[in-house]
Amino acid sequence: MNLSDMELSSPYEQENKEATSKMGTTTSYELVTYTKPLQPGQVDPYILEIRRRLQEDIHARREREKRRRKVLVDQLRALEAIEDSKREESLVSHLLRQSQ
């Protein structure tokens, strides 16, 4: 049974069918493709592709998080080094003032 043989429910679809049958063109209803059913235990390649992409996304997210943490740690170390040098300068200037 062809989908175009089925009764159409809306008036728009009925008009569309009549117009296309007059023009001799195929309707979009006839262009539906069917896939064969999967056997038990088989996994659809589309599902496998989605799972692969999800795993890649998880891996990429972890790598981004590692890079972000590394940048934060590097920034923290740089800030601590700057604070240490300021503290040393302050201590030296304080000692110089005391010695005079």
C-alpha cells in the first residue's frame, strides 16, 4: 500500500494531493524510505555514532577542565611570587628605615 493511497486528514493535504496528481509529480509522502529492522543484539550505526560523539564530548570536557585548572594554578603561582617579592621589598625597606 502506498502512502499516497491513504486518506489524507486535512483539507490542505487533500488540496495538495489533488494539485500534485494533476501536475504528475510525486508528493513528499511517497519519498519516505524504510529501513530494515535490526536483529536482537544489533546496534544501529546511528546510535553508535551518537555514543562515540558523547564519549568524545566527555573527553574534550575533561581536557578543557584540566587546561583551565592548569591556567588557574599557574596564575596563582605567579600571584604568590609577586606577593613574595613585594613582601621581601617591604621587609627590606622596613629594615633599612630601622637601621638609619
